[in-house]
Amino acid sequence: MTAVGTASAPIDDDASDNDGNDGPVGPFHRYCLLATNLLLITCDQLHQITYNLPSSERKKVAKEVTEWNAHVEGFFQDEVVRDCLRQTWDVSTCVGKLKNVIALLIARLDDSRTRLNAQDFISVLSMLR
């Protein structure tokens, strides 16, 4: 599992994303990293959330956050999700638009649905068309 506040880099083998002027990480790769990081919960955020909780509750929340972060990283590694990100990127590389898409993804979650899946991303893109 991924530790709280860490992010592994999504892998994008599409060489067309690296225009040679960008170093080893091309623009689409950075876009994918940004999308991932928008959903990760950092150590600082975890501390703010759990500051006044009893120790047992802090441990429980920390475990859930670690699981969430691992889920987020896995979600953005999914091939269908990557295709959806590519479609989002092709329409607009604007960070604000990406944040709107991420907000629509998060809005799909509730007490009974605590994890995202590729179909969620497809549904969000369909709503935006």
C-alpha cells in the first residue's frame, strides 16, 4: 500500500507527450500526475483532519487515508481512466477544467460508494459532451 502523502508517477509510454523541450516528463504525464495529486490526501491534510481525534480514531482514519491514496493511484493507472484523461487533455489542457472534472468524479461518491471506477470517468465525460 502507498503511504499517506506519497504519489507514484502514472506511467505514460506515449513518446509523443515528450516534446524534447520538457525533460524526462512530458506535458501529458504531468497532467496525469496533477490529476492524481488532486485526489490524494497528504500527511498535512491528514494531521489537520485527525488533530483532535483520540489515538484509536487517528489510526483508523490514517489507515483509511492510506487505502484511499492507494485506490487513487490505482485508479489513474487504469487504461480506461488514462484514455478518459487523454480525452480531457485533448479538449483542454486547462487546470481549471481538470479540477472541474475531478470535482464531478468526487460528487459521485457517498457513504455507499466510497471508491471510483473507470465507468465513473466515462459517465462524467458523457455529461460534459
